[in-house]
Amino acid sequence: MSHASLPNDGTLDRRAVAAVLLRDPGDLLVVTGLGSTTYDAGAAGDRPLNFYLWGAMGGAAMIGLGLAIAQPKKHVLVLTGDGEQLMGIGALATLAAAQRPNLSVAVLDNARFGETGSQRSHTGHGTDLAAVAAACGWAATTTARDMDAVEALRPRLRSEALFAVIRIAPTEVPRHLPPRDGTFLTHRFRAALGLPPI
């Protein structure tokens, strides 16, 4: 099967995008979706306030919502991919209805299901996730196609309720594996928030 580029493919390097979005994160709470966005966030710098999802396909946005509710004084960024967000498409309506000012979502969209063989995803066949989010009720949505736009997104994703799609290239990059032990990640995350162990 050929994975040649098509006209709607993005061109941005995913690792460069993640490095910009996660530069100097401060106390930003970061939830990553299954697969590549977890590798990207880990490569940008593993930290206790990163909560990586391993095997929770479609759950990143809803976990982000739970954190935004539980930690109203901190901003939550959900960093996920198009395939993972498509799996949890109903979350877009729930998040819009919840109207959490401290929650934003950034979708790294390569128009591929990267974890299952790089088949074209729905976004590669015309689904516009920013338009879907807007139709669900998100007041602020945007799509970034160049690094200047990504730089402009960085402060917005830390200060407002924003749904952003970033069109990245479908190029495979080496995996960077951050910690994978769920118990360890949970305890580390809770400790970083000053919460007692469970």
C-alpha cells in the first residue's frame, strides 16, 4: 500500500510542533493520547505533570475534562492525535457543554491511524475536526498549518478554552518511550499536584 502524500496532508514536523507547544510548561497539566503524541510529549521533556495514556484509545479528552474540573486553578492541555480524537468524537460535545475555561485540546493531525499501520484516517478523507468541534459548541477553534501559527497557539493553549488542529506530516519518527507504568505515572502525577497517594 502506498502512503504517498495527498493534497490535504500536513507538512509540519510533529516533534518540532510538540517542542514548541510544550516549551517552558510551568504548571501546565498535560494529558496525552495513545501512541505518537505520548512519544512526542516525552521527547519534548518528560515531567511529573505529564499524564501519558497507554492503551486508553479515545479517552484523552475526557480525562482532560476530569482534571480541569478537579484542578480549576490549573490549565489542562490535552495533546492527542486525529485517530485518538476520532475514537472519542463524542467527547467534543461533552467538553463544549462543560465550558471549562481551563481546558484546551491540541490535535496533531497527520490524517493517519498511526498505531495500526498508518492507514488514512477520516481527516484524510475530508473530516475537519475543528469544524466538528465548532458544531459541537466550542467557541474557539482553529487550524494551524505552519510553525508561525503553532508559535501563536502556544500561549492560547495555556490560557483559554481552545480546540486546535495542527496539520503535521504523516512521516514516521522514532519512538521516544516515556514511563509506561500506570501506577507509577498516577502516583507521580498526584505527588506533583500535592495530593496524597492512593
